[in-house]
Amino acid sequence: MIAFAGNSLLCRLALKHAHIDAASFTTIRLVSGALTLWMIARLGRRAHGGGGNWPSALALFVYAAGFSFAYVSLPAASGALLLFGAVQATMISHGIWKGERLLRAQLAGLLLAFGGLVGLLLPGLSAPPLVGSILMLGAGVAWGVYSLRGRGAGDPTRVTAGNFLRAVPISIALSALMFSGASVDYAGFWYAVMSGAIASGIGYAIWYTALPALKATSAATVQLSVPVIAAVGGIVLLGEPISLRLVLASAAILGGIALVILERRRTAAPDRSP
């Protein structure tokens, strides 16, 4: 979870304190992530079944690009919270569309989370920038779609490596279109590499290794810590202020989503995962 939160911190650090444009950050992140995941898959002698696909790669690219461009203006804490909320909302909505019925407690949690999101985005001095917020919400929806498409697609590390590799030429095309505004200095380059190789590549590999040993409830709820870690990191490392609006919105969004997840697992069949 520290690695996942680190993506927000590294991206914000690169775009705010270094000289690198969002398109270049996206491309360098995807290239370094693809190389790292490919090496991990090769060294681990992963199964040969499933190596990604173009629709998933496109969803991955939309997430990565939206993430980078959103952090041009968004603080790390607000960005991580919006991203997490959009990912979970996408996956919960998919479950409802597939026929999943919500209990009263789950419906209350969903309404609470939605209210927190609305409260965060309402106009005011402490509201996050609207354009950045929309971009991050779009990135969250794309990551939710990517996660849904990845269920049962094969070895997750190898599939993710394949999708990263496919997303690279799309990102290079974006960088080429925005070449006139390109700017990459030494610090920005290495922040992007760390985001791709460590926070993304190694982070995903660790997560997929640990996942089979976690109960479904634990795996879902532990992800609630990501926006909190990003918020603390933003305050300590980037000197970002914390507002009462953000605290209340975080409590509502994370608490509401936790209620939906916990109630779903409590009423589901016993977990038979390895």
C-alpha cells in the first residue's frame, strides 16, 4: 500500500518540484514499469497463459495519463482520495449492474461515500481544482475497468507486464503529439522511473504475491489505507496543507466504501481462496 500511495507522491513531486511535463512522466512511468514487470515475470518463470490485451492496455493508458495530468494541479491527498473513490464506485456499480443486490447497510455506505465525494468537490476555497478532479475521476474509472477486465485473465504479473508493454506505444504517441510542451530534467526523469519501476512494477508484484495469502475481506479493506498514506506523505514530504473539508470527505468516502465491502463479505459464502 505504501508503494501504491507512493505513485501519488512521486507524480506530484515530479510535476511540482521538478521540470517534467505530464505526458513525458506518463511515458517514462509506463516504459520503466513495463521493463520491471517483464524482468520479474521472466525471473519468476511465470506461467505462459495470458499476456495482456489491447482493450486492457488502453484502459491502463487512460488511467496513467489521466493520473499524471490530474496531478498537475491536484494535491497528493485529494488526488489519491478521488482516484480510490472512483475505482471503488466503478467496481461496485459493475456488481450492481450484474445483478448484485445491496443490503440497507451497503446502500447507506454507498450514499455516505457519494455524499463525501460531492462535499469534497463543492465550490469553496478548499475545494480541489475542478479540471484536475475530473481527470482523476476519469483515471479512477479507467483503473476500475482495467481491474474488472483483469479478473481471471491469467497470471496477474505477466498479464500486467503485457498490458504495460502494449500501453507504451500509445503513450509515446501522446508524447509525440505534445512534444512542443515537453520538458524533462534529471530529477523529473528519475521520479518517473521510480514511479514506474518501484511504486508500480515492484509494488504490483509484491501485491500479487501477497494476495493469495490474504482473505478477501482483508485484501479489500487494506486498500482503504492508500489515500491515508498519501495524505500523510503529502503533508510530511510535500508540505501540503490538510483542510477540514478533506478530513470530513475522507471519513465519509472511506467509511462508506468500507461499509459496502464489509457487509458484502459478511453475507457472502465462506472464502475458499488459497
